[in-house]
Amino acid sequence: MVPLERVLSARGMDRRRFFPQRAIQVDESVANGERKRHNRRRPGFIPAAGTCAQAMKSFHLHLVSDATGETVSSAARACLVQFENVHAVQHLWWLVRTQGQVERVVAGIEANPGLVIYTIVDSGVRALLEEACRQMHVPCVPLLDPVMVALANLLGEQVSALPGRQHVLDAEYFDRIEAMQFTIAHDDGQNLAEIDNADVVLVGVSRTSKTPTCMYLANRGVRAANVPLVPGVPVPEQLLAAHRPLVVGLTKEPRSLSDIRRNRLRFLNQSEEGDYADVEKVREEVQAARRLFSKHGWPVIDVTRKSIEEAAAAILQLIQRRNGNGQ
């Protein structure tokens, strides 16, 4: 089995992009000597220095969770991107489940006052955090409360209040592990004899985000393989003969793709001369790939202006529709 770290490292990718729960640390970017001065200002706001004061607003943001913090981090990130010229100094507090752990969080908030967003289900632990924030006059937001209250009212049941239940080692968890192993073993056209065991196969020319998109899908429990389209190399017969998996073509605007390939060559200290990054040759590649997708009736996703997460979301929708679960 090929180690995951080796696959990601070889392609210049950071595993934290696919496993954000593994990147856990508290941001201590504010020096100790500055803390007292910040505390005299309104909680959480840090005026930027010099001419940047009008352009950029900085503030402390404390994200507190009784589990891995993945939920609260994702929600905070989704909200922050809606604001221009704002920088959040994030302080990450994970696995907060006891009074002693809450006291450490409170000490951190007192040192760097700012907005507190939390996902804690235990009522006792919540009460300690909320009371401390009230005394410090710091805003404290329970992220999941509106959803849990609505579900409790709808179902007529009480919330179980058990932290980390979404991370239990159940069948779904092991399905994700198996999907990850499958995806690593079937990256870049490997093990084509087993390609019919995939849930989805991504096809595209070089540098169309096939591998990172597959890795993201695997983390969602999807067995994803990918096959590169190389000029002058026939399309693998195993791909054309596969019936079980959904085959999806990935494409990108030729000039953008050419720029990405040039940057890749510079990173590898290789010459930019040749067909690989030539915009006209790239255009021919993209057009040939589109003809192939059209010939076989494969759905196409243009990833030019899509993030990996957006491309993966579109693929998940295609899978659901194919399985009869979509709209």
C-alpha cells in the first residue's frame, strides 16, 4: 500500500487540505507584550498599523469544540470569506470537555478578547464557558443550537448531548478509510484492471485537478479513480469497457491551463519550451478531450474557476442523480 503522505507530497499537496481536523494548533501570533495593550481596546478588535488601518481590520476569533473542531472551523471559514479586508487571528481550542480545559480556554480569551464560537453539547461545560464570556463582556455564539433546537422540536426528542458522535468508528468511518486506500491505489491510471470497482472515474488532460478532487471525494467515502489523457497515447480499453463507475470529464480553459503548466515546469526547474505548456498545443489537447467526452456521453465539469471542493460537490450531485437520490 502506498502511504498517503507520499502521494500528496509527490504532487505538492498539503494533507491538511483534505484532513483539516489533523491541523490543530492555537494561533499565538500576538506577542505577550502586546496583550495588555489590546485588552484596553474594545474586545477582539486590533487596529492595523500605519496606512493599512483603513484597509484591513483584524480581530481575535476563538473557535471552541468538544471534538475535532472541523465543524466550527468550516462554518467560521464560510462566514469569514463573505467579508472584505478582514483578518481573523484564530485561536483553536479542540477537545474541550472538562472544567480544567474550559479554564484554559477562558484564560486564552481573557488574554486576547474576541468573538467566541463554540460547538459544545455538554450543558455543564457550556455553562462554564458562557458565564465566563458574559463576565468578560465577550460575544459567545453556540453554532449548532438553532439546528438542534429545530430538530428536537420536529422529532419530539431530546438531544443526546454526547460530544464527538459524528466521529465514532462506525461502518461509515471504515468505508471512508477503504475509499481512501482505493483512491491512492488507482491514482493516475494505476491498476486499471480494477477500475470497474470504482464509484467514479475522473478523466482529463494533465493539471486539471484530477488527483486532489479524487482525494477529496475519497474523504467523503467515494471510491474515486482517475485516468490522465496524454497526447499520442490511446485511451485505456479498461476505461472504455467499464460499466459500473460514473465517468466524469474534467476540463479547464486552455490559457489558464497553459499558465498552470508553466508554473509547474518552473517549480521543477525544467524548460518551458515544448508542447506541454504551449497554449496552442494545450488548446488542441482540451478540444480532443472534449470530443472524447462527447463521444462517450460523459458529463463534463469545467474546473477553471472552481475550487476542488466545488468540483467535488458537483460530482457528488452527479453520483446522487445517477443513483436516483438527486433532484
